[in-house]
Amino acid sequence: MLLQAAVRLVVAPLARLLYRPVVTGRDNVPSRGPVILAANHLSVIDSVVIPLVAPRPVAFLAKAEYFRRPGLRGWLTRACLTGIDAVPVPRGTHRAARAALDVALGVLADGRAFGIHPEGSRSRDGRLYRGRTGVAWLALASGAPVVPVAVLGTDRIQPVGARLPGIGRVTVRFGAPLHFVPPPSGSAGQVRRAVTDEIMAAIRELSGQEAAEGYNELSSPTP
């Protein structure tokens, strides 16, 4: 908790000074209780930018390897990730993906905010790819509202392949919360698909991105 407070008190103002973020819709994020922030994904720093500008702490999943790096750089990485409430999880298999969703469900059960990129991996061409249905599973299983989020400009600050972020302006838009209730009947898979498509449509309306027809095939599998 002390580290999280230090990050928000020191790193967040510094980030605002460097990146001059344009943030709209912060009031759309509930001040308490479980909530899912579903965002587009253009850069590795998206899951750092969102917690720094959100009105409350937001937990994102992070590769467990990031928490095991040696040396000073490894310590700094762990400190930063811990400070923004990141949760370490293994990645790369269907079993790991399901375990990650169970971890996320636990975050929501604790009444916290959880961030997720339904596309799975970063978009290499700027288009918004089809969402994986894990976000719908979380929303339906937890009953938490989903706030669509659009992040713009991060792909210019740290494009794919860049080791360190540059300087530039980012925009973060928080949309109106979406609420979903499991229907009394119907295929679970079809329901999750419909919920996910509605969430992605809300993200696309905020971001203005061109929609890609298929999945981002670099994404990790999710249920």
C-alpha cells in the first residue's frame, strides 16, 4: 500500500508533466465496488498509463517473468508494477489463461477495479481487433459493470520493438459503464460473444479505430 501510494504521488504527477495526458470521462468509473476497465491495446505502456490517470487504483495482469528479472532494472520493474497494483500471472497456454481469469475474478470479488485488454495483444497496425470473450466471462461471473476505455497516442510513444518510451501526448477516454445480466436461457458461448462484441463496439466508438474483422493472432488464448 505504501508503494502504491508513492507511485501515485510521485510517478503519476511526473507522467502527467511528461505526457500531458488528455483524460475524459473519469466520472464514468465508479468510485467503489468491483468494476472492469476494458481497453484497446496499442502499446506495452497502456496498462501503465490507465492506472496512472484513472480515479482509483486499477489492477492489470502482468507476465510473471517481469517480477523475476534480476539486478537493479529488475527491482525497478517490480517496484513499478507493484506500485500500480499489477498482478503476476503465467502466460501462454489455455490453462494459464483460465488461471489468469480466476485471478481477475478474485480481484473483482475483493471490490477492486480490474483492467483488461480484450484484444489480448498489442495491435501492430492500429486497427481494433476482435475481442476475446474472457472479458464477458468476467463481467457475467462477477456482475461487475464494464467501463470501456480508449487509449490513443501510446503507440507513438513506445511502438512495438522500442525498449524505452519516448515523450509525447496521450489521450485516455473512459466511457459510460455497461451492465450485463446472464440471460435465463441461451448458449453460454453465444452470450459471451454478444457481450464481448458490445464492449468492443463501445471501445471503437471512443477510439475511432478501424475495426479488424478477425482476432489478433499474436494474442494469448483465453476462454
